[in-house]
Amino acid sequence: MAGDKNKYTIWMHPETWEKVKELYKEAGCPRKSDFVEQAVRFYVGYLTAENKANFLPNMFLSNMKSIVRESDNRNSKMLFKLAVEIAMVENNLIFDLHCSPNKL
């Protein structure tokens, strides 16, 4: 398939072509046409895939997982601090009311 290429004329907006010129080397493509072909293949794969989650970048998924994990850690720490504060308030209440914890 590498040698069986045909030449086609396509129309695109100038700002799209500017993006192609900016990014084709970053994508590791030797030519702009290779970059466009990769983009078309990716988009066709995305449209025809049953599970579109396969096309989410792994970096995005791992980033989201770390955000959720960090949020869980913060929530756990805050719940523990809240439990400690409630226990302290209960102890102060018991002391102020001069009663034993068993009576409450």
C-alpha cells in the first residue's frame, strides 16, 4: 500500500492548511500529504469504531484517573479531619454537661 498512491486535489480552508504546515513535522511525517493521510485514517477509524473510547488519548485517560484519585484522597483526608472534630466536640459536650459517655 505504501507505493500505490494516487494524487488527489482537495479543498480546505487556509487556516487548516496553516495548521498542517505547523504540525506535520511534529507528527513525524516527512511530507504534508502523509500528515493529511494519517489524519483522514484516524478520523475514519474514529467514525467506524464501535467503541469510540479507544480513540481517546492514553495521556488524557491517565490524567483523568489521577485527577479522580487525587480528589478521592482529598475527600478521604477531609472526612477523617471532620470525624476527629466531631469526636472533640462530643468530648467537650460531655465534659460541659458533667455526664458519662454511656448516658448519651
